[in-house]
Amino acid sequence: VSSWVKDGKVSVVGHVNMKELEDWTPIGTEERPFNLEFDGGFRQISYFKSSAPLFGVCQGATIRSVTFTETCSFTLGTNFIDDVRLASLAGRIVDTEIYDCTSFASIKLDASASVTGRSVYVGGLVGEADEASVMTDCTAEGEIDLPVTSKCQGGKLYAGGLVGMLYGKVEKSSVRMVISDGMGISSHFLGGVVGYLNPSGTIEECSNGGALAYSSLRNVDGTDKFNDVINMGGIVGYSEGTLKNLENAGNIEINSNVRWQYVGGVAGMIKKSGTVSGLVNSAGKIDSYNKGQQLCVGGLIGCINEIELLDLDFTDVAASK
């Protein structure tokens, strides 16, 4: 990338075909994060097949107008010992602004943790975004596949159509990712746009039209323990932040005996949250089969706790059990 830099800016001047790529090292690391402006110029990146995203770690960067076509795929197929951040654009962003980025790529985790208690961050564009990061006018329309062959004892999964874990802000973005989760892991946070929204985070003026499906069964076998809780929502799986003017039109299906299940058309669980207003589940249908110890299913929200402001719209909500 350094050879493309001019006046602190990287500009892509033509479509990029990565078909001949044999191995990819992500741009930016924890020690040396990418900190420049990257302008994709709405040029298409095609045939990018990798086990890691385009950027590893970004800090103080600006990324705009990057497009991944449906020929791109990001698959982690080897066992891991550290936390995983799997996405198309960036694994982790810090104090970074992302504008007008689009991904039609497929994301797949087909691996298991060699040690217990790891966190897995999976997003259509970004794995994890800190409180100073903002994503605006972004789109994701591929698929995320987390098959039953992937396992992480005692770990946590944060998976979202746009970003897995969000401390910052996502705004004016739309998602149509198809997300399938069958992973064996203790806690699941699964959302059409964001998996887990922290207290500092905001999701505003966003929509989801992609389907979400969860089908992993709880298994306690000796010391092995998986699938204790699932938080699953058309927009966000678990939220402690601010939600404004959000619409889900994607169907949700859960077929599991997981002990604690919180499933909502917009949000699975909202707890100790900031402002929550303008939530709509316009066409999304919720199908819940099987049953755990505690099952909370709502047309908009599965479970609510300690909300400052609530303004809800139950337009065309459908649920079956």
C-alpha cells in the first residue's frame, strides 16, 4: 500500500482482481495500525479469497468507497488460540471513519478454539469498532455462515451483518446479509446489523432485510459446555446503547434448546440502555421451535430492562411458536 500513498492518501484508480492472490497479510497490525485515508473510488474488488480481512487494525484512519463483489469470500478454516476478528473490510477499527463501503462477500468461520474462553467477532464489514469510530452509508448483502463444526468452549460470539461488536456509531446503513449460526459456543450475540451494542454505541437510521437463523443445540458433556444463551434480533442481538429509527424486514428463525433465549424482531435484549425510539418490524417473521429453560420472544424486543425512553411501532408484526 505504501507505494500507492500520495499526500497521506491511498487512492484506488481501477478495479482490482485478486484472483491470482495466494496469501494475504492484512493492512495494519496492533503494533502498526493503518492510519491514513483510503479511497476505494467505488472500484470493485473481486475474487478476494482470504482467511483475514483487507485491513487488520485501523487507528485514526478514514476509509471510503470500497466495494467487495460476490466473488469475494473470507473463510477461517484453521483452529485458533486467540480472539478472532473476521470480516471483509477490517478486523478492528479505532477512531476510524468509514463511508460508502459495500460488501457482497461471504464470511465463514469453520474452525474451533484450541483454548477456552475466546471471543469471536464476525461482521459483514467490520469485526469490532471502538467508541470513536463511525460507519456511515454502508451496505452488506452477502452471507455469514457459522456452522456447527466450529466450537469454542466458554467463549462468546458477536456476529452482525455490518459489525460484530460496536462501541461507536453506525448510521444511514442497510443490510441484507443471510446469517446462519450453528456454532458451539457459550454465549451468542447475533444481529442483522450489529451483534452487540455497548453503552457508548448508537445505531441510527438503519435497516435490515436479511434472514437470521440459529440452530445449535445445547450440549453439556462432562466438562464441555456450549450454548447457554442466545440474544438475537433483526437489528441488534444485545443492546446497552442508543437505538433510533430502525427497521427490520428480515425473518428470524431459532430452533434450539439453548437454556436462555432472547429473540426480537428488532432487538433480542435491551438492558440499561440509552434512548430507544422509532423501532419498526415491518415484515419480519419470527419462528421459534424447540424450547429452553427461559424463552422470551417479542415482535420488536425479546426482553427489556431499564429503558429511559421507549417509542415503539408494531407494524405488521408476525410471530409463531
